Amino acid sequence: MGDHDAALDHAIREVAAILGDALVRLLFPTPVDFPETESPHVTAPLTP
């Protein structure tokens, strides 16, 4: 009864991966565009 065939194991891993990906997308949606003053990216050149 504890025996699993390879196809079932593979299917379980695929479903788990799909559900995990969906959870990550729900928790961390795609970033929105920030106004230039709030941008996380540094665009100004560094001056000494």
C-alpha cells in the first residue's frame, strides 16, 4: 500500500511545483512601476 509508481511520484511533484509557483505569484505579485523619485534603481551617476 505504501508503494508508489514513478508516474504518480512525478505527477505529485509537478502538481506541487505548480501550486508552489501559484502561491509565490499570489504572495509576491509583479512589481509595479515606481515614480522616478521612488525607483529602487539608481539612475544618477555617482560623483565624488
